[in-house]
Amino acid sequence: MIYLDKVVEDVELEVATRYAEKLGFPPRLVSELFTAVATADEEGIPLDAVQNRIEEFMRMAG
């Protein structure tokens, strides 16, 4: 929902963060990832660059 409506509600962020942490991602990484996704449109970052950034975060966490 966060990416679809381009609005990051506090409750959405909290739920997504909890899921990510339960999957083993460090809290700092989770915060950076969600910030990157949420601000991509405002920063004019194209979708493929967002996907690349997500993949980079996944490699860092792995």
C-alpha cells in the first residue's frame, strides 16, 4: 500500500518494519529501505532504479 498510494501512513510503516525485522533484516536497513522507496517519486528516481536499490539493500542484508 505504501508504494501504491504514495502515502506512507505511520501504521503502514510500523507493520512493514515489523515484518521486515521478523524476516531478519536489521532495523537500520529497514528504515533506509523504506525511506528510499517512499521518497523515490519525489526525487524523480525511476522505477527500475528503485528496484536496483532494493536489490542492493537485500544483498547488504544477506
